[in-house]
Amino acid sequence: MVKRYMHTQPITDVEFIKQIQRLQKNIQIYEELADKIRNAAVMDRSIYSDEQDSDWLSINREDYAQIMEVLSKLDLWKPWNQTIQPRIMK
């Protein structure tokens, strides 16, 4: 049996295999996300217009939607487990 942490119970082989499968699934999603980002049509508009601000790039709307779709599969931020902090107004 493999121990996760010293303060927790040892996990069984079945649990360990399930954990590895979840991690492999996440890796596949990250690979898909990297592919979508790498292949997204991005344009630097500052070289085509009089805009002097080179801080911004444009991305194809369909490519952006595909990136966001893959990103939503990761679900790393679980809002139901987080408390919303109030905005401090000065």
C-alpha cells in the first residue's frame, strides 16, 4: 500500500489506480488545451493600424470559444467550496 501523507490513512491499490486515472484524464485535458491555444488564430492589430498600444492581441472568436470549452473541463476552481470575499471600498 502507498501512503498519501503521514497523517492520513494508507490508500488501497484500487484507490491509487483511480487517482492515477483521474490525473491521466487531467493531463489529456491540459494537452487538448495546449493544442487549442497553440493553434488559435491570433493577430497583433497594432502593426496594421495606428494603435500604438502593443499590449493587446486579438484572438479569433471561435478559437476563444474552443479554448474556454476545454478550460471548463478542468474545473480546478470549485466555487461551491470557496467563500466570496467582500470588496473593500475605500
